Amino acid sequence: MPSGGSALALASSLRALDDERLATLIRTREVREHGVGDWFDLAERLLERSSVQHAVARLDRRALLALVGLCTLVTPGTALPLAEVERYVDERTAETDDGFPLTVEARVDRLVGLGFAARTDAGDVLTFDAVCEVVTDPKGLGLRDADTLGAPPPPQLDAGGRPSQQRVDAAAAEQAFAIATTVVELFDELAGDPPRELARGGVGAPDLRRIAVATGTPVDQVPTLLGIVRRAGFIELSGGRWRPTDAASAWVLRPVAERWVALATAWAAQISEDARFFLGDRIPESWGPHLIEYLRWFYPAADERFRDEIDGYVRSAELLALLALHTPTTPGIAAIARRPDDALASISALLPAEVDRVYLQNDLTVIAAGPLETAVHERLRGIARLETRGIASTYRISDDSLTAALDHGETAESILAFLETISLTGVPQPARFLLAEAAGRYGLVRTGAVVTAPSATRVGYVRSTEPVTLETILVDRRLTALGLRRDGDGAVSRFDRDVLYTALRDARYPVAVENADGEVQPPPRRPTARVLAPQTIPADVDHASTLVARLRAAGTPADDATAWLERQLELAVKSRLRVAVTLRTPEGGIEEHVLEPTAVARGRLRALDRRAGIERTLPVSRIVGLREVDGR
């Protein structure tokens, strides 16, 4: 339970912040709206031990040193000149360069912005005893040892120095192309079978493995991949499942360079300023493999959650080609600095020119010697399966891929014409034969929906132009669960046509979906989520501004001063504080009494005056000032 003195002082400090800084504090400290009715509620929430520990974990070494100095040089709640804080930090870090471009004053401002400290009208700094208890308590963070906080960083540079920027950017180009094409495959997989969000958060292991296979991504990188596209607004949780948004459909049709910039800049726009600095052009040498080690030194109070967050930043940066060979990339630096035009120009110069022709070989592989034009790539993906991803990619034509193309409206003639247009080697005979065979078998089995009389129940049906094939389906043990039963020239089931289609396709029957007129329809696909790109997220999704507005509106201008004073007195009573009360005398003068408030009711304050040895009863209307004093 935070002390009343801390809450009293912090509430006053919070009230003095402008709306933008206050909303940022609420957002950064992850304060929930529920139960916060006024400034004192907010102060008490911020001073809860668990909340303080979580936020202190994100402070760098010098910010922690400044906080330790505020807690040890004077009694918490007592103002200390900023120059004394600066001297305290500088003396302990004279031989240490952490490389971070923030002054001690800027770090003190960060403490204020987190609700750990306050600035007086004179510019001095004070902190709160509830914060200091966490910072200096050996059972808490145990950071009283300031000399430890001033220790030099570990070696962070490769002995061989920085690799050439040309090598770094060449690796970045390869990875940028890979992520841009991998995300396309991800959207296809999520549209066909959206993974479910677990109750505890995240996606289950079976879904992660399935996505890993579909996208060619190591399974341990799939959560990072999902996080990247979620930040860009390209997937959204809908009905408990992660589905692509309409924005994803538009993104897929853009050139590779533009696709990469959209992913990179959306991710970079949402990272912290610290992460922006370390993942940008941090130093003129390579980080080598020591970036994680350095960051863990830089944040000595980091808890497991924050360490995981740091690791996640680095993994995302590498997957997005913001880092390559442990070094910031040229397009990555621009993206992290929020210069999208420079990022686009840089990555465009690194990627080879797009091509619109491929090599179609006798073994049914299709080789693209460079990045394919988006329109060609998208149509080819509908006909052949992407096998290897890279600036030079390989696709493979198969019976399954051709059947999928026919499902989506292609014909044998349209497929052949397309392949003849894009192939530099013509269309080999094996490809022609496989296409003819797939087209000849396609649609031999049809599934649709029919309304049965007299119950008017809508059921799924299966029919075939080959009676032998239908008989095989009816006795196929793999399809027993469908409960198919003969009905005239076909069979019906209590399941709908989409379930029948999926089961028959999994059993490798040449099935197609048809409408009531017998026309082939595209196969069933799950719906996409609605559009929720980052720039279109409603403002009320961020509750911080709503909470700020509610706090500001808690009192009207006429009674705000009195209500504020009464709330301060109530907290002093509750926390048994000693306070200095400034009174206006009936003659118009000013006097001060050090009191221990015991009750506030009907506009009057009752308090013990131990110096005078009496109990005083004072009209609240005569009180013009209130401050906590040392209780000892």
C-alpha cells in the first residue's frame, strides 16, 4: 500500500501535467481505467509496488542512478537541486560512456514522465517514499549500490570491426525480399485456416507448426512474424481467430519494395525511443553478437518480461532486415528514423529490377531469376506452389496446384496461355500432359446445397458423372463421418457443402463446388477481418485520453479548489500524515500550524496540534495551503 504522503505529493504533480504528457504516462505505466475516479486514485495506482517495479525495469542505468540519488541524498519528498542530481550521476559514471544521447536532466524528465519524481516551481526535483522503497529495498530491486550502477559496459564490438556496408545492405536486400514474399504466403494460410487465439494469449503450437510449414519460416520465428503483420494492421482478431484484413489484400498487390517499407515503417513507428536508438545507427562499428548482452547491461533492473521484449525487438529487426550481419542496414536506419521515402529509395536501389519472365523446366519447376513483377507473381502462385523464397525463387507445378487454380476460375486454356506468355523456355510436354489430365478430371465430383422436402432442411449433396466414383465415395471409410446416403443419382449428408468439399478434397477426389445452376464456384474460404490499419484505429481504442478527460472533468471550476483541498485532507486523515496547514485569519493575515488531521466533515477540519497540546477545529474555507511535513 503506497504511503499517503507519496500519493498526496504525486497527485499534485499529476494534476500539473499537460494532457499529452499525462496520457503518455498513463499509457506507459499501463494504468487501467477501472477504479480510477480522481487524481488520488491515479496516484495510488501508480505507487503500487508491482506497478513501480514493472516501470523501474525499463529505466536505463543513468536514470536509475538519478533515482537512487534522489532517494539517498535527501529524505523522499524533499526537493533536491537538479545540479546535485547531475553531480551525483556524473561522479559515478565519469569513466563510463553508455553511448545514449540523453543528458541527466533528460533522464530526470523521464522519471517525472513516469510518475517517479516531480519538479518544483524552482526546478528542483523530488521523489516519493513509495518509489524509493522499491528502488532501495534489498527485498525489492536492491539498487542502493550506486557504484555498481556506474560500472562500465561489457565489450560490445566485434574484434574484426564493422562489415562493409555493401555486404550488410546486400544481406538486407535478400532478407527484405524474403519477408515481403513470406508474408504473402502467411496471408494465404490465415485466410484458409485462421489460427485461434488462446485464452492466455498467443497462438497454439499446432497452428504455429502449420504456419511454419506453409510459410517456410522456422517455428520459433512465427510469433515474431505474426507480431510484425499485426503491428502493420494486416491481421486482426475476429471471432477469436487471426484473419487478414482488407488492407492485407491491397498490400499484396504492391511492388516488393513498397511492401517492405509498409511492414518496416509500421513496426518502427511503434517501438520505444530507446529501441529506436539502439536499432538505428547506434555506433560506427558492428554490434556483433553482443547487442543483447549490451542491452541487458544498459537496463540492469530489467525483469523477465522486459528482457523478453528486448529480445523480441532484436528478432523482429533481423527478420525485417533492419539489422543484417549484426549491423544496422541503410534502409533499416531510414525506416527506424521514420523516413519512409528514404527507406523506399534505399531498398529500391538494393533490389534487382523486377522480371516478367521465368524458366519452365521438364521436371515441372518454374525458376524466376529475379523478383517477379507483382501481377505475374500473384497469378503464378495460383498455378504453382512456391518452393524456395528469395530474390531468385522456385515454384513447382503439381496436380494439386493446378486443381486449386481450376477451383478459382482458371481453365486449361487460360493456364496454358499464361505459361506460354511468361516462359522463356516454352511449355514442356510434361507440363502440358499434367494440365490436360488435371483439367480432364476436374469436376468429376460436384458438391452443392439443396433444400429437402418436407422439412425444408438445407443439406449438402455429392454427385458425379461417373457412377463408379460415386460408389467409391459412399464406401470410403475416410468419409464415414459425413454420413452420406444415396439419394437418386447422388448422395446427401447432414453436413453443408463446404464441409463435404473439404473432406473430399482431403481424400484427393477431383471435387468442385457448384451453385444451383450447376456452375462451378470458387471453393469456400473464411472471411477476412474488417480493415483496421494503424492509421484508422479509433482514438477510443487508447483509453488514456478518455481517462485524462474524465480526470479533468471530475470537478467544476467553481468548486474545484475546495474539492481538491478536501480530498487532500481526507487522504491525510486516512494515512495519518503530519501536514503544515496555512490559514487565512479573520483579520486577513496568514498563519501556519503543523497538525495531524483526524476528521473532515461538514466543511470543518479536526486535527491534533501536538506542539500546542490541543485539538483544533478549523473551517476548510480558511485553509489556503497544505503540505506534508516530516512525520518524525
